[in-house]
Amino acid sequence: MKTMRNIKRQITFKESIKILENGEYGILSVVSDSKGYGIPMSYAIDKDNIYLHCANEGQKLDAINSNPNVSFSVVGKTLLIPENFTTKYESVIIQGCAFLADDNLKLKGLNAIIKKYSPDFIEKGNTYIQKSFSKTTIIVLPIINISGKASK
């Protein structure tokens, strides 16, 4: 990853992870048929990986199978300040090599997603996971190259 142009805006690894933990969705960017393709996606993280949930087929999976180099970005809190022609913001970008989860990582990813988005329905979520397990793919993006930025 290139060095950030405005280094004063760079935030720590810990702050970047916090933005990821609190983010509602992110944009997965891939290369598809020699063109950029960005997809808004729900996700969950653990200390090492980002887990992205999708169907077993589609353009993003074709793209990852062809070129696993991806970027994933999350925008956290923002505040427009029109009178100053600026915005307060926080954001994170992860670049890396995505791969499709084996059954163990798939289960880990699905459980992380249920815990993040439906924490009051874990038991019901586990039943749902069992029903839809074969119809689901989890894309894994290791958290290695991460860059966070904020204007507060």
C-alpha cells in the first residue's frame, strides 16, 4: 500500500479496527472483465479476517476467482460542515488477496455475521446457518494491509 499523502490524517491500527468493528457495511472492489467493480456488502471481522457473505455464484466470485486482489473500504462516522466547506470523517481501506472459505472458516464467518447483525437471535441464527449453509459462500479477506484515515 502506498504511503498516505496527508500523513496528519493517518490513524492507528487499533483505531482502524474500531471503525471496522462499528461499520454497518463496506464496499468490496474487484476487477471484473478488466473493469473496476465495487459492491456494497455486509461483513464481520475477527482479529485476523474480514468475512463477507454472498451466494454461491455471481460476478464478484467470478472476479475473485480470476484475480483475488481486492480492496475493501468502510466509512465510519461523518459530519458535514457546510460553512467550512469540509467534512469530518473516518475511513479504513484494506487491500489484499481474498479467498473463498473452507467449511470451518465459513462457519466461523457466518457466526461472526450473526453475532454482529443479530446478537439477540444467536440460536435462531444458528438454525438459519444450518439451513442455508450449502447455499452460502464466505469470502475471506485477511487483515494485513490496512490504512485508516480521519478528520476529526
